[in-house]
Amino acid sequence: MSDTQQRIDALVKSNDVVLFMKGNASFPQCGFSGRAIQLLKACGVDTKTVKTVNVLEDDEVRQGIKEYSQWPTIPQLYVKGEFVGGSDIMMEMYESGELHQVLGSTPA
């Protein structure tokens, strides 16, 4: 495992909710990352408790996360060490109520 992969693995395993995104929770820098943050908020998650990783600040992480998850796009959500998916999957899970379950929150 490369140094970058080890850094990613440590982030994923040491935080309950991790979102690899473009920008941060206060200032998403792409529509998909913005939607991911809005979905977390809609599930009642305090985005201050979410570990966000701005892939625009580190090209090794930007490429490495795609290899780590074997998923080609960003954002990527991890909950309790498990890969959940990108913003489209998050939207589908939100609509079905499954995202609330994964996050351990109650639908509003």
C-alpha cells in the first residue's frame, strides 16, 4: 500500500463520517460536492462533525481515493470505514430512507 493509500485508509478508519470532496462543507467547489453536503444536512448530520477532505488541495489524494475505492468520481462518502458512494448513490439512498439508516439518523 502506498503512502497515499495509507493516509486515505487512516482517514477513513479513524473518522465516523468522511467525505472526499471538492472544497469543504462551508464552501463546496462543485455541484456534486454541494449536493453531498446538502444530503448530509437533510439527514440531520452536523457537517462540523464530518471529516471533509478537499481533493483539490492534494492531487495524490485526488487520484488515490479513486484507486482506494475503485470508484471513478468525487465526492465519495465513507461511514464507519465503509464506502457508501458518490452523490448520485447518496441521492438514491436518501430518497429510499437508506442514507438515514447508514448515518444512524432519523428522517425528518
